[in-house]
Amino acid sequence: MSLLAVDDLDVRHGLLQAVKGVGFALEKGETLALIGANGAGKTTLLRAIAGAHRPAGGRVLLDGADVTAMPAHRRAAMGIALVPEGRRLFAQMTVEENLLLARSAGRRGRWTVEAVMEAFPNLRDRRKARAGSLSGGEQQATAIGRALMTNPDVLLLDEVSLGLSPLAVDRVYASLQGLIASGTTIILVEQDLKRALAVADRVICMLEGWSVLEARARDVTREQVTDAYFGLRRGAAA
């Protein structure tokens, strides 16, 4: 049984259908990269999986349980954690306070404040600093660490590298490599194709709400992804 299954999911913003019949299954320890142009439906899909946006049709299954009608806080308690685009930290709270706040999800596991500091060493000296005073890379690390503090089964990461300096992106991805190596199950939305293909087991390219390409990352070519990204082909790679 798959850890996470998305079955024929439709998601709307009013009259606009932002996600159109998307389906896939994710195994434990797998990393899936979602790519596509702005407006392709990637963020809406993540929010629907997390419970922040209720779908108009289809299902979301977590470890076989149908969570489609559950609100976000119940999904968090069951093991789905979202790191949203823009990070959305509590700016006047410290790094440590932001992390501790996530414990309210109530899941037991290996992720503690100290474990987050080990995963993101650049936060260790900043743990008492207010989140609003952090650099972009430090804020992203804090946002990911806050999600990990819920001890999720599935970690959803939206636009990890957006707005970060190249050095900050390098640091965040170095930490992500550690999470992936430890068996964390991840869905990653990323505009940087090279980085996405480097860390993912599989890739899905979305176009105008549709999944137009799904392939193993090691098998797909940059040209195939580029063609799908711009709507020059539809279909799946082997």
C-alpha cells in the first residue's frame, strides 16, 4: 500500500479549475518533484493534499485512510506537513519558539529542537533570534524545521529556493539531502529543474492544471521536461 495516494483530484478557485484529474501514488521514503510554470497548479495541488484547500472531486489517501474531507489540522496530526511558499513564520517569535509551536500537532517521533539544529546547523547560533531578523535561507530552514517538528510521514515543500541567494539554496539543499537520506518522504515544488532532478526519485510536470509528464527522474531528459513544461508534448516517459 502506498503511503500517499492522490486519486483523480480536481481543485477549483471559484469558476477556475486549477487542478484537473491529477493522480499519483507515493511510497515511503520517496521524493517526488512537481515542476511547471507559474499558474500550472502546483501550489494548489500541495494545498489540497495538506487540507488547506478542499478539492471539488477526487480523493487523497494517507496510508490507506481517506483524508479528503479532513481539515488541515487533522491531516497534520495524521502526518502531513506543509512548508508554504513565503515560509509564513511568526516574525516576532524566536527560531526556537517557532519550532516549539509545531509540537501542538502532538505526534511523537525523532524530530526535536536539537534534531532540527543538527539538520540545519546554521540555525544553532540563531535559535534565540527573532524569525523576522533572519536571512532568507535561515527563514527557509526554520520553516522546514517547524514542519519536521510535527514528525510528519509526508513533507510538502513549496518553492524551496524561491527568493534565496545561491549560497542559501546550496545550504538548504545540503540539508534536504540529509532528510532524503534518512528516509523522509517528500513532495517538492521547485522551479530549478537541475536541482529538482538531482534530488527526486520521480518528477511530475504540470501544465494548466494537468499532469502532462510523469517519469523517473533518472530516466527523463531535460528536453522531455522542457517540452512538457511549455506544452509541446503530453504523455509519460518510461
